[in-house]
Amino acid sequence: MSEAGQGKKKFRMLDAILAVICVVFVVEAAAPVAAIGNSQYFWWIFLMLTFLLPYGLISSELGTTYDSEGGIYDWVRNAFGRKWGSRVSWYYWINFPLWMASLAVLFPEIISLATGMQIGLIPSLLIELAFVWIIVYISFFPVSDSTWILNGAAVIKVLLAVTVGVIGTYIAFTKGVANEYTVSSLLPSFDLHSLSFISVILFNFLGFEIICTFAGDMENPNKQIPKAIVTGGLVIAAIYIFSAFGIGVAIPTAEVSTSSGLIDAIQLMTGKMTGPFISIISVLFLLTLFGNMTSWSLGVNSTASYAAENGDLPKAFAKKSKKNDMPVGTAVINGIVASIVLLLAPILPNQDLFWSFFALNLVMFLLAYVPVFPAFYKLRKIDPDKERPFKVSGSDTFLKILVVIPMILLVISIIFTGVPLSFDAETLAGTLPITIGAIICIFIGELIIIVKKIK
């Protein structure tokens, strides 16, 4: 191997584990799920066993067996052909600029909270655009150059989540628990309200395949990928439950809303809306947003660029830097799309902008994963002789269960997030734009297939 090649591969095992935590662990997750009450513990544990575990195992096998930069696009394309590969790569990519726009909208709000200053429309827009284009600039460089960002964000995320858990536990011991714990309260209810949280939890479990796109920067990806996924997954599961427990014992369920986040939870716990501690938490949270977007951009850009090189996305996505071979074309398109969304946002009728952008991103994101699970099973059948450095063991029936249950959960999540299940004015106003947006995104994906004559 050349000296340059050796110099590039400096992604250590610890870096890989922290990257998994940075990508998959969402520090905001615990607060909104706490709104369903004590049954949140059931849902966390149930979905960890029925989704997180199968998804982690499948990602480990596919990521070490098909270790290209294409990630889930490559897996689905190998299993079901170019059309499905194109669809998955499009759904997977389009979610990212929408997600980036949704987080950009939060940025000035949190800066205002941290500083106590009111920020006007134009300065807010400039801050949002700066956030977007800083992420674009960072994604011009290899993941090994951004290791310190990913590691720092992972450590901060864990610190914030543990802080929530510790504060909640302290309050429970000194002032008593905020919610009554009974056997019936811990059991799940299967009403529309509770089931709607499945999508939020599943979203917070996704991302293991991103680590697979970093294989080119790893010393030994066949060993590092499965170990990082297993270790990172266990850490993430433990922290999610601990932070959820902290919120559940310290804050009455009625005071937690679906839009509550980490900062809201800490404000409710401490009884302080502002102050030095809230400002520090706000700044740390903003830093995690950079880590989240950086880690995801590197993975999403690689996947979209790889798909374009194979003729399954427009050529503009395939443009790479002559200096370091990074997918700069996709990065710039991310910035342009996110910027357009942010510039149009002030004239949109629905001003709950974070949820509008985030929910649409959520629907497209979950859609991208639906074919991944059957692709795993089909590749076992059509490519049985392929060397699998990590192989999920079990009977054929076990593998089918491993595939079917996560698929069902994804489909349920998509329906509850993107389809109006009642026709009252409030539901239609909140959900119909998401439905229309998803239909438009799917239509554009089909148009790409037709224009590029993908068969």
C-alpha cells in the first residue's frame, strides 16, 4: 500500500464506535417520547429488540460483505436491480437537505434562548444559511479529517443525555417521582396517540449503515464495522433508557409535549427558563447539531455520488473533488436545496416549520429503509457463495422473522407520520402537507427513472 493510502486510513476502533454514537444517537429523542407516559419504557425496550437488534445485525453483515461507498443503495440494487436502487438512493438523499433545513430553523431559536436576545427574521435567516453552508464546507473533506468533530459530538451527546438522567434521578430521590408507577401504567396502549411515537423512536435508531460508507478510511473495516455497531448500539440503548427514565420520574407526563426537546426537559426539571446552566446546555446542544449533520452528510453524499456514478441518479451528484475525491457535487446540491427550503419557509402557511420539514424528511427517510430488509434475505439466496466476514446465524425461519418484523414497523411508522388518519381540520392541516410533499418527492424519483431510462 502506498504512503498516501496508509495515511488516509486512520479511522481507529474508538473513532468508529464514537461515529456510530454520533450518527445514531439523537440526544433529543427521549423528551418527546416521554409524552406517552410510563409505557415509554415498554416501547423503548420493545423496539430495541424488534428493530434495533435486527437492523444492527443486518447492517453488520451487509456492510462487511458489500463494502462499497454505496451503502444501502448498493445492497438494494444488488438484490432488486437498478430501479429499486435508484428509488432508495433518491429517498435516502432527499431526506437529508430537508432534515438539514429543519435543524437550521432550530439554530436561531436556541441561540436566542442561550443569549436572551431576540433575533429578527433576516438575522435568523442568515444564521440558518450559515449553518447549512458550514456543513456543506465540512463535507468537502474526508471523514478522517472530521474525526474530532464526530468524536466531540458523540461525547457531548452522551454527556447531555446522562445529565438529563442524573438530574431526573436526583429529583426522584429528593422530591419523589412525578408520575405514579403501576403495572397498568407500564403496559402499552395501542391507541393512535401511542402508536404515532413508533416513527420517532425508529428514526432515532437508524444510521448504522453510515459507518459502512466510512470503510475506506478504516484500518480493518471487516472487524471494526460489526464491533462498532454492537458496542455503539449497546451504549445507545443504555443511554436512551437512562435519559428516558430521568424525564419520566422528574416531569409529570401532562407537562411533556410531543414538541419537547432536551432543553425543554431540563428547563422543566430545574424550573429555570434561562440562566448560565441553560445557556451552557444550549451551546452544547448546538454543537451536537453540527456533529449530527457532518456525520450524516459524509455518508449520504457518498451513497448519492455512488448511485450517480452508476447512472441511477443525475450526473450532477457524481461530481468529485480532484484533490481528495470527495463527492462535492452532492454536497453543493444539499446546500442549494436546503437554502431554497429556508428561503421559502417564511411564506409557507404552516409556521411549525421544524415539524413540517422534519416530518417530510422522516417519511422519505423511512421509505428508503423498507427494501433493505428483504434485500438482505434475497442476497443470502442469490449470492450464497459470497464471503461474509460477519454472518447472521440462524435458521431460514429466523432470518425471515428478522426481516419481516422491522419492515412492518417501518410501514406502520410511515402511515402514522405521512397519512391523515382522520379528517378533522387540525389533522388535515398538520398532515396533508406532509402527504403532498411525500407524493411530490416520490414522483420526482419516478421521473428520474423514466428520464434516465433505468430498467
